[in-house]
Amino acid sequence: MFEKILIANRGEIACRVARTAKRLGIRTVAVYSEADATALHVASCDEAYLIGPAHPRESYLRADRILEAAKKSGAQAIHPGYGFLSENAEFAKACGQAEVVFIGPPAEAIESMGSKSAAKTLMEKAGVPLVPGYHGAAQDAATLKKEADRIGYPVLIKASAGGGGKGMRVVGKAADFADALAAAKREAASSFGDDRVLIEKYLTRPRHIEVQVFADTQGHCVYLFERDCSVQRRHQKILEEAPAPGMTAERRREMGNAAVSAARSVGYVNAGTVEFIVDEHGHFYFMEMNTRLQVEHPVTEMITGLDLVEWQLRVASGEPLPLAQEQLAINGHAIEARVYAEDPVRGFLPAAGRIEHLRQPEESAHVRVDTGVQAGDEVGVHYDPMIAKLIAWDSDRPSALRRLHAALGEFQIVGLTSNLAFLSAVTAHRAFADAHREPGLLDTGLIERYRTELSPDAGPASDPILAIAILSELLRMDREAAQSAKRSADPYSPWNARDGWRLNEDNHHTFVFIDAGKRVEVVAHYRNRGYLLELPGGKMLASGEVAGDRTIDADLSGSRTRATVVRRANELTVFAFGSSHSLEFETPATVEEEDPSGRLVSPLPGAVIQVLIKDGEAVQKGQALMIIEAMKMEHTISAPQSGTVKRIYFAAGEQVAEGAQLLEFEDTTKA
């Protein structure tokens, strides 16, 4: 076994690998960019080396700097994690040339499976079912368009060299193909350094089911069952589970054996995942093989009781697989939810900013949290916006789902927008919750199909939420008054009283919030043992005490609950009853309304990669004006109405902040 390894990654996967290495007594080396100097993965390792600026091309994709860090540290092996260089055959070869073990498959296997086109050709020769498509070498736009027309729309354009939804576009009609192809190629080149694509027939209601495989250098290969990854947005997974709902033992063997055959056909070693697409009739087709550990590997670990990172380390050090196929078994059900800094209401645009408050569910045999961030960290524009992976396990799917839903309600994030409420909505929706009884409810289009139901308006705060927010403020004011009295020369002065004392007035305090765009006024009257609150729905007696950091125990007319209230500037976020709600104190700034006419602003921070129009140009409603790249994904800025572009404020290559005015726009429809 190795004595020291370098982890060529960042975030939660780097922390995850370090955790297993520490348990096995292996020293760890982190690498980090300038933006990650204080990151959790750096603190999780025994030593760390700076490898460059924030942009991945200058740091985490610099194989030379990573190998230099390995040499300086004396690391015997490199674990690539996922993403970045994990599926880069040249990096795997370079590790061998530097006499450092690459903890992954041979470079030849990466090359064979790393190109989706080449992999499909191999699988076609091996007799593995494939979705109709084009996987050829010719990459000119005319050939690709001709092939798409031959296959028949809708088609799916996919980056040949990568995954994760990057470089992927669904094209519904021929007229949209050219723009979609250009965008997919740009995104593929940016993410993987390779703009080659393949084209497939787009199945309208497929399931995405993948099989975990493992092989050693002694010729053994096993499958560790399947994962269902059908719940996706922007072609990226957000919920994964094992085993797949509705999977029969016979089909599990068929898919598992097909996956093992695929791995053996390329001389595979270490952890890999063979992905299949499954149609409404249960027929499965090879999609691709990911030659690395998957993001969603924890669900497999939870149902098998195995540590897949430990298996990776043992196999890479020359040991045989710890278990044979007949020794592997499924125990229970596990579901993983990916917690992202993103805004589901705004098309899942990634969010950036500082994590002001982070409280995660308590871990147990049933609940696991894999994360790479902590309170105070910045989620920047250069990397994937994942905050954590939340995994729940129990004896069956309904029980695991119940635990996941409860844990999502305990997860608290303040400082930037997250998808927590959206995940709760998806896991509670019948189409997902009942999939164990009706597997046909589950497919990759679930989120788009029920988008409106999954993103309802938040609605106004309930009286109990308002009461908790106000109680928290009153308790804070109490503490401040007590501290002021201690410092005062006259601690018994009524001006230092903690009962809302006012000269010649009833002892009360008025709070005014802006909630969902509306003004809400609540009056709190001081009473001997608490407060009488005049709320929109009536009066309520409230009392309570501080129970910990930002936590209070509240008594609301005899009903007791524990809640967390986080204040950030003029905003209060209340976590109670399994959900959260934000309120804003009324200030002059919140009352003023800005006229947004003539201004088109950036919905997210990022870099302008293409400006598609010129000053003075007339444009049509929906026409693409600019393309902004953030967190490895492209986002198109379109004209809200037909009009004229009066002035453009940013050029290609420039960075923009969220809310920055991109251009001045004149709406000619109002003329």
C-alpha cells in the first residue's frame, strides 16, 4: 500500500479521498489554486502545494505543475478524483513516465472509452446495443447536419470527450441545429479541450441507469450493481439512487454482465461506470463509460457497505479485488441529492458568493454528507457550484426517501441561492416518491415535465414564521439592552430597560418587513413573560430563549418549536418546520422601485465569450445577443422584446458581475 498520495482535485471529492486515505494511514498532499488557498480540501490534507491562478486551465488542468508537486512532496501515487484531469489519457501516461502511479485505469483504456465516438464503435463491434446515431471522425458542420437530418429530429449533440452535461444540446428541429452545434462545440472545447461531438437520436422518455464496475490487474472484474440517475436538469444529475426502482434480478444480471464485458474489452483496471439509457419498454443501450470514480459513488457504498476509494487504492497498489462477484450483495436503498449554489427559478443559473451560514444535518448510519466547503467560503465562478452531496440510506426506498426529505429540511444555507427547496419539492413529488411502485413515472424529463409544480411561488410568510423572526429580534434586543445596562453608569435607567419602555406610551415595538414584494407590519407588545404579537392572521403570545448559535426555542401560544434565525444586513432567514423563509426589513432602499426599461443586466457572474450584435443593430424578440460562460456552462442572453441595441458595455473576454448592465436596449414595441 502507498505511504503518500497526491490528490489532483479540489472540493468535496478531494476531501472524500483524503478521508479514506487518513483512515488507512496514508499521508495526503493537496494541490490548490490561488482562489482555493483557504479551502477545506487544503486543510484536510497533510501538506499542500500552490499550482497556479484560479482558472482551471492555469491550475487544476496543468499536469506539469501537478507532477512537479508530486515530485517535491514524494507522493507515490496521484488520485485524480473526477473532472479536471481524471479522464485525460495523456496525464495518465505522464504519471507513468514520472514513475508515479495513476490511481485509475490504464491510459489505453481511457483513450478507448474517453472518446464517446470511439467507445460506441467498440461497443458496436462487441454487439452491445446502441442508440441510432453518428459517431464518425468527420466533424465539419455540413456532415454533422446531414447526419442529424438522416437520424431524424429530435437529436442530441454530445461532447465526445467529456460528460456532466457540458457540450450537450437537444435539437428539436433542423433550423436550430447550427446554433446548437456551435454552442456545444464551444462548451466542449472550454471544458475538455476537445470540441469533437457525436449525434444520437434523442429518446423522449428514457431512464438513465449506470453500472459500477471494478477490475484489478490480476484479471478479475465485477459489477457493484446499478444506480438510477434519471432525475436531471440541464442534462446534469441532481438525484441518484441505488438500486434502480423496478429493476429485476434478471435485468440487473444482463446489464451488469454487459458492463463487465465492456470493461474487459478495453483491458480496464480500477473503478469505472458504464452508463446505459433505458427506453419505456426496458430495452437498454450503451451510452458511454466514465473511466473514473463517479460523483454519485456514495449510494453504491451505502448499499454495499464498501469504501470504493479504498478499493481504488488497493487495486492501484497491485492488490486483487477484495471481493468476488458472488460475495457482493445489496442491502437496503440509498438516495443522493446534490446541493448546488444555483437558482432553480431562473433556469438553474449558478450562484456565486460567500456562504454566510452553513449548517448540515447530523451524520449517522442513515445520513451522510460529503462536502468541500464551510461557512465563510466563497463559491466562485471558476468551478462547479456544488456545495455538498446529501445521502440517505435505509432498509427500503420509502424509508430512505423519508430520511432524505427530513435531512433536506435540516440543511441550512445563507448567503447565496441554493436548490435545497427545489430538491425537497422533487423528492416529495409523486412522480419521484412513487417510482418504486410505478417505475414508469421516472425518466430524464421529470423535472421539465413538472417544472411549474416543482418551483411554486414561495408565498407570504405564515404567522408562526413571522412570530419566530420577530421573537429572534426581540431576544437580540434584550441581550443588547442587558449589555448596555452593564456598561451604563446608571444600569437602572428606564432607557436601558428590556421591556420596550417608552415615555408616555404603551410598551411596544413595530416591525415592518418586505415579504414577497409586499409590506408586512407586526406590532409586538411587551408582557411579563413574553410578547403579544399582532400578526396578519391575528394575535399570538410568544416567548422563548436562545438555545445556541443563531438558534432559539420558541413558544408560540403554547406550541413549542426550535428554529434557526440568521440575520444578514437587513435580511432575516428563518429555518423552521422543515423549510426556510427570508424576510427583509423595510428601508428606504427596499421601498424605492427602479425602472429597468432600457437596461439588460447579467443574471450571473462570468465571462463574456461572444457578442453577437453591434451598436445600433435592430433585433427580434428572443434573438441571442451575448453568450456568457460561468462555471463551465454557457448561458445565452436574449432580447426580451424586439428593439434596437443602443450601446454595448462589454466585449468578448471581459468579466461581468451579477447585475452588471450588459447593454442599453430600446424596446421598439412601445413606440
